[in-house]
Amino acid sequence: MLPLFKFKIEGNSMIPTFNPGDVILVNRLSYLLSKPKIGDIVVLKRGRYIIKRIAKIKKKKLFVAGDNKRESTDSRSFDWVDKKELVGKVMLKI
């Protein structure tokens, strides 16, 4: 498994940071040596891949939110997510 993978943005939940159709690189190894931080943009696996920003952290749980609050399905609707669902950290838009 490669440490970086490409991910194409779908939906409007991360506008204005990312727009539908943007392609990002995600580092799968980013949290092996460091801990997630508030403000990190991450990809989670929740049946499908989703991209969100970490808003709060408690022990093994993350509260994640989209930057576009009006159009984001996030922890406000599906509650805290387990850190095990973390796929990686968004490194850059290409």
C-alpha cells in the first residue's frame, strides 16, 4: 500500500478550501508518528471516503466538520468518529 493516494473531492462540504473536482494527495502514514491535531484536514473511511476538518479531539474520538457548515454532513449529524476510521492527512491539492 502506497503512503500517498489521490482523492477527488465530491460535494460541497469543504468549500471554500476545496471545490468539487479538486484532486488532493492524502498521506496514509502521517499519524503513525504524530497525533491528529485540531485543524487538520483528514480523510475518513465511513462506508465511503469522506473529507473533513478535525474540530475537537478526545482520547480515541474525533469531532469532524466540513468547512461549508450549511452543506456538510459531519459530526453534528453522525456524532464523534473513532480514530480507527482515519485514513490519512490531506497534504496538498494538485
